[in-house]
Amino acid sequence: MSTTFLSRLADRLDALAEWTGRAVAWLTLAMVLVTFAIVLLRYAFNLGWIALQESVGYLHALVFLLGAAYTLKHEGHVRVDIFYRRLSPRGRALVDLLGTLLLLFPVCGFILWVSWNYVAASWALHEGSREAGGLPGVYLLKSAIPLMAILLLLQGLALALRQLLRLTTGTDR
């Protein structure tokens, strides 16, 4: 495969993570507005809805699950870089490539494998909230777990391609 093809593929995968992250970021605004509404309804009108309260948890979970690939793209995950920062760009590329291949991919594969039956069982039941008056779509929320793993795998592929290009050509383009 040509380096141009690999670079374009990495660019497209990066664009997916960027789009997903920016779209999910709007959920944080929704979370703030819903939380404000909950507080206003409770203290001003003495009203409360379980579904409204659960929606904040759903939004919070979606932000974390679907924003993980965006965070990886922007190197926002926690990293212990005592040795990493002292490495040359080539050394960092090798560490990133090996970390992606030996840690990120297996963990995402494990999450997919473990969550598959869990999510499938939830879909089979059309699982809803355990609370009376709660949200009915728990199975939809649980579907974000394997989706997170897939998005992380795709972003990991983009990261691995870029590091491979750095190691073989000295550039990620």
C-alpha cells in the first residue's frame, strides 16, 4: 500500500473521531440544561421526574463513551510520560505504535467480546429503566459500549498508521 493511501485513510479516521467528538460535545450542553431544569422544577415547583433525572446519567455516559476516540485523537488520556517525553520523535512513534497494538487493540477487542452478549440480551428484552417512570431505552444506552470500542479501534488504527508512517518515512504524510 502506498504511503499516500495510508495517510488518507488515517486522515479519514481522524475526521470520524473529530466529528464524533464535536457532536458529542453538544451533549454536555444538554446535560447542563437538563440539570438546570431538574433543579428549577424541584425547588421552584416541587416537581420531579425520574426520566429527566436518568437522562442526565445517560447523557453523561454517552459523552464519556462516545468521546473516548476524540480524546485519544487529541492525546487527552492520562499518560505517564516520565520516560516518553525524553524519547526522540522516532522513539515516541515506536512506543505509541506498540502501545496501540499491544494495549489499545486487545483492550478494545476484549470490551467488544465481553459487551456483545450483555448488549444483545438487553436488546432482546428491550430493557428499560428499573424505576417506575424511568427511561425505556436502556438497551440503546448499553449499545454505546461496543460502539465506544469500535470508535477507539478506528482511532487506534489511525494512530498506528501515523506512527508506522513516521517510522518508515520520517513523516505522517
